[in-house]
Amino acid sequence: MDNSIAWIPVLPLIGFAVNILFGVRLKAASAWIAVAAMAGAFALSVGAFSAVVGGEGPITTKLFSWMVAGRLSVDMGFLVDECSAIMLMVVTFVGSLIHVYSIGYMHGDPRYSRFFAYLNLFAAMMLILVLGDNYLVMFMGWEGVGLCSYLLIGFWFEKPFEGATTREAARKAFVVNRIGDFGFLIAILLVWTTVGTLNFQAVMSQSEAMTGVATAVTLLLLLGATGKSAQIPLFVWLPDAMAGPTPVSALIHAATMVTAGVYMIARNAFLFDIAPISASAVVWIGAGTAFFAATIGLIQNDIKKVLAYSTISQLGYMFIAVGAGAYAFGLFHLVTHAFFKALLFLGAGAVIHALHDEQDITKMGGLRKKLPVVYWTFVIGAAALSGIPFTAGFFSKDGILAMTFASGNYGPWALGVLGAGMTAFYTWRLVFLTFHGEPRSEMAKSGDLHVPGLVMTIPLMILAAGSILTGYVELPFHMSTWFSHLIGESAPLRTGLEHPSASVETILMAISIAMVATGVVLAWKKYGAPSSEAIEATVSKQPAGISKVLWDKWYVDEVYNAAVVRPVVWSAQKCWRIFDDWVIHNGLVVFGGGLLWKSVGFFLSFWQTGKTGSYAFALVVGTAFLVWLVL
């Protein structure tokens, strides 16, 4: 078993190597090589998961000694415990389905094999992040997924995107994530200087020695997590990640990159448990993000942008849970969210594919009968996202709200409940405008649609089943506690945190259901029940007042542009003008240096007469001078 763990990330790496080197010659076979690599990784993950669930305990394996410098000694080692085993299953299973779906979605793309090479590399880096038994290996995977996100968001680099190109969107994601990564790196250095090791289990065993620096370390880790998991203030890159192909959006939002921050906090539960200030910061950042992103999602018209802001909001719920000390419930929502969000993104991709790349939901409508499989699977995903009872999203979201209330975080709980109502509204607004009513585009009216084939619809059906069934591993009122019991082995509830009583949980659930029902009813009244003419008038109306603020995303990008981007660009231009142009080129280095040596050469030229007699005279005089010095 120990040796097979190493092959889990290695198989996708082999798939990447084969496709990047020989993919052009392999053509269509390159996709199946990538799928086979992911399927193999999933099979090995099932074995590792079964071993951990079977009671074999944490499984560790050392591949080789990575670096040794003085007191620093870091191994390339992997750890499979309850947390990482769950993540392995999510990444490989959902990732495999996204790979299969991509075969149909990316068919005919001129860089077909390169796309699958990048997908395999992305999955491999996420698996290294999950499996790393120390901070540095995790950080290598952490940076790896950042690189892959840049490559995949900008995959269609020649295409325009919101007045710019996908290259600018990829660069924005890369730069914003580097800010968070800087915090993570400083935290790693602080851990090593405090306890002299970077191994997770060793640091955990010396957690008492970390008490004095725990707050600083965890706040720095939180900065890294806000970057990767798109939380306030570093969430602005994730909506722009929609510039990439839709399967990329599904992979980033559901199975890989954005879940890394939540997983990292759960992995460091022993530090956050002794740093109450940091834990409180996690809760409030999560609550603020869940509410803030939900308000923006209310009015977006790009089908992928609505889902992007819902991802930011749902990640906020996960942050609330892990900040409150209910790590199992944060990871539980991570698992359920992986299924229903992958389903929604792939469903959105099927709609975009059918409508020849149209993404504006105000130009859709009437697709329910034309794309029945896509419609019904999308409805299941929407029900799970909005928290309709008996779906996976209902159980995981209500579990988070109940534990948040039980922890005494009443403000974050209230924001979470309001966010749930808004989530239901914008989710069903999306469903009604996309699939219901009469067609609002000539393409939909004419029936000239690219109907997805089985290679795209089968993953949708599997994910739809998961969007319901995965919720039943953890049920309210202690009817099933399998998931929390499993995760509790490596990330138990914070000391003092207990489940609410049955009566309190019932009241909390009733409040949450009422908010969700209100959101669904309001969406139906405004976008589901009215005539096509009324909907046309509603969606074509220019936003004003608070709607305009939400349409412009609270002007966060404009604030960043004015406060950060423009000053940095201005200072960079001044530095270039002063140092590069004036000092280096026209100043001392290039022009001044050239003038100096030109002057030296000019004076030395008087000694070079070309006359043999002059050289002989100089030789005699010089020799006489040397003799005089010696004597």
C-alpha cells in the first residue's frame, strides 16, 4: 500500500508527459490516455481510502530525501489519513468525470492534446498538495495548481474576454494568488524556525511549543487560504477564471484549486484550535464572503459568472465551519459541493456548447424540451446548491449553520441564513431564464443546437446522483454521523463545541428552509410564472440604484485598480524612466561608461605611434626604471 500511494499523483504526471511530448501525433487518443491516468489514480485512491476506513490508521511513505541544508531536512513524503483520503476520492472521481466530459466539449479544438496534458498536470499538482506530509510538499502542490490555473484560464489566449483577452484574466489569477502564497510561505518559515521541522505530524506533536506564534502563523495561513479559496479580500480572480474552457471552470471550482484553502485550514486544525483570534477571523471572513458574493450573484447574466459567485459564496460557508471548529462539516460541504458544482458547470457548458458559445442567460430560454437530460440534471444540481430538502447540499449546508449557531457565532449564522435565501433566488433565476419560457434567441428558436452526446451527458447523470446521495453520509439529529466520525479521527470538533439539541436544530432547520423557500418563490414569481414579454422587459431593463451597484460587483475591481494597480503601474513606469532610461541607458552605466572608456582610449592612442624607434626607446626607459627600482 505504501508504494501504491506514490503512484496516485504519478499516473496523471505520466499522462501529462506523454501528451505534452507526443500528443500531436496521438491526436484523439491523447484524451483517453488522460482519462486512463485519472481512472488509475481513482482506483488507487479507492484502495488508500479503504485502508484508512478499515482502521489501518494514517499511512505514510517516504519517496526520497528532498533537501538537506544545515538544520533543515525535508523529505518528499506522502500522508494518507482521514482528511487526505476523502480529498483523494473527490479529486480523482470528480476529476475523472470532468476529463471524460472534456472529450466531447473540446472536440475539434486545435490544441486538443495540450488541453488534456494540462488537465492531467492540474490533477497531479492537486494530488501532491493533498498527499504532502509536510508543509513544503504541500506548498509545491499549492504553487503547481496556481501555475496550471494560469495555463488553463488562458488556454484560449487569443480570444477576447470582457474588453480584454483571456491572457489578462489568467495573469490576474496568477498575480492575486501570489499575494496569498507569500503569506503561506512566511508561515512555513515561521513554523520551521519555531519547532525545527515541517512535518505535519511532528509539528502537531510539538503544538505546545507553537503557542506563542500560533496566531501569527495561522493568520498568515489564512492569507494563503483566502487567495486559493477566493475569499475576501482576494476573491476577485475567480470570476475572471471563467475565461477558460468550461471544463476548466468545473475542475477549478469543484474538485481542485479553490478547495485547497479549506483543506489547508482543516489540516492545520491543531494550530487554529490554539489561536482563537485567527479562528474568529476565519469565521467572519467566510460569513462576509458568503453574504457578499451572494448579493452579486443576484443580478449576473453570464451563466458561468452566476456559478462563479455561487462558488465564492459556498466556499464562505466552508470557511465558517472550519473557523468555528466544525472541521468535519466544512469538509462535508466541500464533498457535496464538488458534486453539485461540477454538475452545474458541466451543465452550463452543455448549454453553451448547444447555443454555439452563447453565455448570456437573457438570450436563452425554452431549452427544457430541447435539452431534457441537461435540464433535469441541472435542476438536481440547482436543488442541491440552493439547499432544497433531501439533497446533499441541504444536509451539508444546514449542518454548517447548526454548528455555527452552536459555537456561539450568531452574527455569521445570520449572514449564512440570509445568504441561503439569496442563493436559492439566483439559482432558480438561472434555471428559469435558461430553460423555461419561450426561446429568446434566434438559435434556440430555429433549433440549430449542438445537442451533447453520451460522452457529455453520462458524467452529468453520475454527478446528479452524487448531488443527492452524498448527503446521506451525515444526517441531522444524529441519524447518521459516519462522515463526522471518520474526519474526527484527524480533525475533531474544537474543544467545547457540541452538536445543538434536537429542538434547537429543528428550529434552525425550519428557519433555513423558510429562507430557501422564500428565495425559490420570489424567483418563480419574477422569472418563472410571467409571460415571455414580461420576462423580456425585465431582463432588458438597465440596472439602477442598488441593482447597478450589484451589477458592477460593488466596484471592488475599480477600487483595487485605483488603490493598487494604477499606483504600482505608475511607480513601475517612473522606475523604468529614472533607472532604466536615465541612469542605465543615458547615464553612468551605458552612456557614461562608454564615454569613460572612449576617453581612456583616446589618451592611450598617443602612445601607439606605430614607429619602431619609439617602441624601442620606451622599452629601454622602462627596463632602466625597473632596474633602478630593484637596486
